[in-house]
Amino acid sequence: MKILVTGGAGFIGSEFVRQAVKKGYQVAVVDKLTYAGDLERLKEIWDSINFYRADITNPEFVEHIFDKEKPDVVIHFAAESHVDRSILNPAEFLNSNILGTYVLLEASKKYNINLFINISTDEVYGELGETGKFTEESPLKPNSPYSVSKASADMLGRAYFRTYGLPVITIRPSNNYGPWQYPEKLIPVVIAKALQNETVPVYGKGLNVREWLYVEDCANAIFAIIEKGKPGEIYNVASGEERRNIEVVKAILELLGKPYDLIKFVEDRPGHDFRYSMDFSKIMKECGWKPKTNFEEGLEKTVKWYLEHKQWLFKKVEDLKEYWKKVYK
């Protein structure tokens, strides 16, 4: 089977690509290599893939890639993905996440691909209070420019399935974490700040709740859906591992042997969703997948990886210093 992976030099995409190569798939990767993309993530399997540096909003180049590679399956990770950045500059998110998805769906329709897997997010559902879980049937109530752009991409996939018969599956993972994550997201930010004995910024009082999914488990779920998922369906991919942000921060500081007094509460993010939690019984029942990594184990592995890759981490941190000033006030 030949698969085309968009955003394959990103955090989750590269984990999927590394696993796909090990499983024996023929893999072509498309990535624009924006600030968060990095070919170093693909170094170990570089000789086993075909790589294209391309903008997915360019229909001519996308069709050229489809014509050359003739993929059976498209796995669409490529997206602007950070909520804070979407608040600062919504236009980039609307262009990449909506227009880019449209271009890929059009090419997939033209070249009669067997399966189009759209990687979405739990954020399209909006927020929950202290109780309850989102199911695949929950209404979409996105609250940030990022989540609106992803919900729009989901609806495009739905339309192409219903109107054109394109075999589209939508996957909505919970918060991923693990090796190679760019240090603009919570866990690598805390690790980077703590290792440099700098104050660790925490939005509000750190009471917001997220459901944490180890990136290796997320990639495994996607393979299960490729093999057993049904076109036209949506699958929540989650872990049941819910933590308040302040609990996550304190756990990282403990693993690093750093004091809690590094924590500094900062002005909350505008429109900050309080809690995400998903019912993922559907993928367990239909595809036979369940997460293998509990949060404590996954966090320990993640911290260990960053300790062993400080050079990569601190190189990225240098690029982020001005950005951090804008968001952590």
C-alpha cells in the first residue's frame, strides 16, 4: 500500500511516518516546513520515503505529487495547529486548514484514492464543565480560530463523502504529547523553561483540564482505523488520562527535580476552553484499538527524551523567545 502523508515532518505526522516505514508501507511525505516542521524528525527513515517540500494550498503542485506518487491512501495531518498563534493571526489558519484541505480533497477525488483520513482535534467540540464526555455525535461548538478552521475542514470532508462518494474518515485525537513536540505546547514549554531555571508560565490558575494521549498510541490508532475504519465515520481517539494543567506542570517539575516556586501564573488565554474529554468506545469496538501508555509512564518517557535531546530543544527555544513574550503576559 502506498500512502501520502501531509504534514509528515510535524510532531504527530512524523511519528506516524516512522511507524509506517517500519510496518512496510510505501510512504511519500508532503510538508511545507513551516516553523514547526523539521526534517530531523525523519532522519532515521529518510532513505525509505519520498519527500516533497510543498504548500498544500497550491493545487498545481499537489496534483503533480498525486500524479507522480499515485497514492492509495492520504493521511492529512498538515495544519496550523497552535491555538495561541491562531488568536494572534487567524488568517494563516483559515488558509492552511480550510483551503489546504479543500485542495487535497479535490486531488483525492480526481485521482480516485481509496481512503482519505482527515486528522482533526477534540477542540472542534468546544468545552465541557467538570463532568461529561464528547461522543462522535456531539455538536461542534469550536471556540478559537484554530478549532473553527479544523471544524470547517471536518465539514468539507463530510461534504465530499456525502456529495461525491469520496471515502473520507475523520479522526479526532485528544491532546498529544511525547518526543519531538515543538516547544510552544504545554509539556515541552515547561520542560524547556524548567531546565533553564526560568519561570514556568501557567495560564490563569492552571485549573483547565486536558485529556493526554501519548503520540505513539495516537499513531497506532490511525493504523487501526486504516485497516478497520468505515468511510464516512468519525472516530474519537483518546486515553481517559485527564489532568489539570497545574498537575501536569508539577509532575514535570518533580521529574526534573525542580521547585514549584518556578511556577508563575499569567494572564489567561482569551476564550480558553475549560475542559476536554472524549468517549472513545467506538474505536475500541470497531477497530480493536485502545491506548497502551498511561500518563505517568508517557510523561517520564517524554521528559527523558528531552533530557537526551537538549540541543534540539534549546535550538527551538531560541526561535521562540519573542513569541513567548507575546503570549505569556
